Amino acid sequence: MLTETGRGRRRLFRQGDAFHPARQSGKTAPDSDNIPPRYRELLKWYEEQYSRNGRPQNAEPTELRGVPGDVLLEFAGTIPPDDVARMERVIEEECERVDSDEW
């Protein structure tokens, strides 16, 4: 029911998250009968707002963000190795602390 967002970090699974094929039919949330009544409103929020980002289940997926891989490949080898090492260090030290899904 949780998904890893970084080393040692977890959040609730949401529709669209990657998962192991063996978990295709796995649970993503508890059954409402298995949680105390006072928490059932949270389960409703999870299903209606969090898991689907407020979209109906049959809604069209949002537009993909980012840059296509073939465009990125044009830059392969153009960044000096010491800059690559510095960027890797910064990503390792700083970026793994940020989880945009927690905003």
C-alpha cells in the first residue's frame, strides 16, 4: 500500500505509480470494514482525491511532462566529466530530500 519515493522514504500508493508485475492485483488501500469508523473519511479522501488526483477513473491521462529521450541523447557526451560528477553529487545530497508529492 506504500510506494518508495527515495531511499528510506515512502508514501501512499497512487494510481499511475510503478509497481512489480506480481502486485498487479495487490491492495492499494485497506478495506473500509477493516479500519475504525473514525478513519473511514480518510479512506474516502484517499480514493477520491489522493489516489486519482481528484480525476474520475475514466478521465484521460494528463499530458506527459519532460523531454523525450531522443532529444536528451543529443546532449550525451557534451557535459565535461567534472561537471557531471558535481551534478551527481548535488543530486545525491540534495534532491533526494525533496518529494514533490508531499507538497
